[in-house]
Amino acid sequence: MGTPLYISRDLELDLESLIGQCVAILGIRGSGKSNTAGVIFEELLNNNYPMSIVDIEGEYFGLKEKYEVLVVGTGDGVEIEIDAGCAAEIAEVSMEKNVPVVLDLSGFLSEERTEVLMEYLSSLWNLAGTLRRPYIIGIEEAHEFIPQGVKTELKEMISRIALRGRKRGLGAIVVSQRSAKVEKDVLSQAGMLLLHRVVHEVDMRVYSELLPWRKSEVKEIIGSLETGNCIFVNGETVRPIYVRERATFHAGFTPSLEAVATPELKQVSASIIEAIERAREGRGRRTRTQELEEQLARLQEKLTQKEEKIDELEETARTLGYIKVEVPQGPPPAVVQRDCVPQEAVSVGFAPHLMGTTRCDSAEERSTARERVASETGWGVIEVAPTVPASSSSALPPAVRRHIDRLVARVERRSLLERRVLSFLFEHAPGSYTASQIAAWTHCAREMVEDELPRELLEVGLIARERRTDGLRFQSRLKTFVSDEFAVYLPDIGESGLHAVTRQLSDRLIDVP
């Protein structure tokens, strides 16, 4: 038994079991979930466990009643005001100097909140890869940051911490009152669950998937839970427990007519404040040009995301309206390419005099061609998309070329290790190689190839991993990736166009020093 944590008299839990763990605390408002989260944070602080708490309602400053916790953010109650420009430095101080931080986001607008949190969590993730020491991140109202069915950069970062942070020592405590709105992959992969009462049918269905009981039993047991009671799930252990009340001031309590006085709060030591101020000043010494360049980069990223969405919607709309069919009254229709008309039309077996094709450069010529085919055959015309010669990348539509540029830019932002391995596998496709072989060719450490690389590249589908008798083997999946990623363009560019896209991506991504 390791260091015990006093969360409930009904439960024996030790500190070591939380290292790198993903814990989910769920339940409706008033069910006791915030108290449960506060109790766990108190126990971690009792044992000097480093942490950050993402607080969007300004409820966790009450921990300062007993503990030396730094509250940062903007607005009333924070000790140091921060923005996206210095969020990364605050995270570094927290992890390096073991300073517990409450990141109060209640005073930020939605976009500002996202920027600050993204900078903060990215810094923690990167630093954890170097330090590899225990650290945990609490996230209140998690459904706002990792919503089910919505893909965002922030959601990807939080999900990565929750699902893959263990090797870096990172753990996560996600708290939400709407179970059905939280990303299911995070909940289903959480190693520890504390399930408080819910009433919504959709939330009850989520509980049914998480608990090893019949649906009728889940509804009966969960519906009868009182405030403070919950179902604790950890592997094979499933038991009801009553969570003790938190010892510090709970700023998120349900209001009543009784007067509640805010207790005297502990202040963070001067040395910590000085370290934070030095970090902020370090950022503050930036020139005006540097500040504008960073602001421009953030705006450019937002613009790129919006352009991607516009391109996606435009291509969807164009694809839906692409095929035009004139239903004939009689024999089967002739089939012609939209930007080509028959010199003698298109042979369909029983019209041998209609042979060969030639290009039409104007709408008027295409219209004349359709009328000619219709008058000579008595059939209607079905327009189909022209294919793009694989030999000419310039023949690809602008939307496809922009999509290629975005993918290349995205890969170029990855680490040198990832780009080297991608380059090697693309160049040696379709062969498969062990981590040792890849490491030898790319001059990278074998452990990095095995532990760090596959998880990032497997997600996007650029490489595949297979376990064989000689160990893990990796190979390129570029062709399959292109078929999936560019499927929306297929009616326009054809299979030869997909081949051109594959070759162009391969050519542009192979040359890595």
C-alpha cells in the first residue's frame, strides 16, 4: 500500500494509483461532483502533488484557505493577471518549481479562453516530455473543452493528455455535469470513474455503457444516489461510496439565505511571485514588431482554419450539384465528358459513327455539342467529371492544390524525428521496417521511434503499425490516406488525380535533411 488518500471511509485509495491516471467525475449540478473534485485536489495538495486546475467559474480559490495555491487569470480574485502571451511561462514555473496553480478563466471571452488554455496545456505537455515527473491537470466543465462530435485543436490536446499522458507522468481529472456531451473516447478510456447522480436519459445511457449492470439497474441505483454519494469504478472494483466534505472553502456552493463569510486565504510566497514576474517580464521585453508578428501568426492560423472550412463546404456543395442528368424518352443516353465534346461523339456500341473526343473551351461550344449529340442520337446527355492526368499536378483543381499545401505545412510543423521517419517510409514504400531499421536509416534513437512516434502518426493515418514475430513494423499508408482525405474530390479528379496527389505529397515530403 502506498501513500493513502482520505477521500471516503468506504474506499482505500493510494497516491501512487493516480500517477498518469485519467479520472472522470460526473454528475448533475448539486449531486456533489465539485465537492468530490475538491476533496481529491485537497488530498493531492496534502501530499505536495504538483497540479493545475482549469477553473471556468472562479470556484477553486477557496483552496487557498489551507494551501499555498497560485491563482492566475484575469478579473477579481486572481493574484497575477495573465494572457495567452505569458501562459506558457506560468505553466513552466508551475511544473518546474512544483507550484500548484488555479487557472481562473472566468474573466476571459471564449476565444481568449481557448488561446490561453491552449498555450498553457501545450507548454505542460512539452515540458512533461522532458522532465517526466508526476503532474495532474483538473478540468472543470470538461464538456466545454472536449465536446463529443466536435473536432478542435484544444480538444485534441486535452484528449492527448487524458489518454496518452501516462508515459510523461501527466494525469487528468475531468469534471462535467453533462456526461453525454463529453468525448466518449476519454470517458471510456478513463481508468477511474466517480459517477454521481444524473437524471437525463442520454446521460443515463452513458452510465450504462460505463457500468457492468443492466440498464434497469443503472437507472434505479444512479437515480437513488443522494448528494455526496457516487459509484466508484476502478478496473474490476465497482462500489458505492460517500465522499467526505471538503475541508476548504467551497466557492461553488449552492446559495442559501444564510450568510457565508469568505475565509482568510493563504498567500503565495514572494519567491514564487518573483519567479512568475520574471517569466512575464521575459515575455514583456519583446519588441512591438515581435508582438505584432505573434498576433499575426495567431490570426493567420484562425484564417487558415476558416478557409479550410469554407473549402470543405464549397466542395461539398459543388459535388452535390455536379452531375446533371436529362432523362431521355427512349434509348439509353450518350455519355460525354463535361469539358469535352465528341468530334463524332462517344461510342456506345450501337452508335459506331459517333467516335473520338475533342476539347471544348467555352460554355457556348459545350452547349452546341450537347444539342448536336441530342439531335443526332435522339438521346439526352449525362455530364460526367473529367479526369485529371496523373502526369500534370498543375491540372489539379485549385482547391485540391490548396489542400495539398495545407497538409504539407501541417507535416512540416511536426518534429524532425517524425518528418525523417515519414520521409524514409514514403521513399521505401510499400516495404515495412522495424524500429531498429528505421532508427539506423534516420539516425534517430530506437526508443523514440517506438515510444513517441507511432502514436502521433498513426492517428492521422500516414503510417501503419503491425506486430510481427520480430517486433513492431512500420510502413507507409500514404495511398490509403490520400484516398480517404481527398475522397470528396474524386468525382472531379478521378483515380488518376488521386495518383497525382499521392505522388506530389510523396515528392514534397521525402526530402528531409
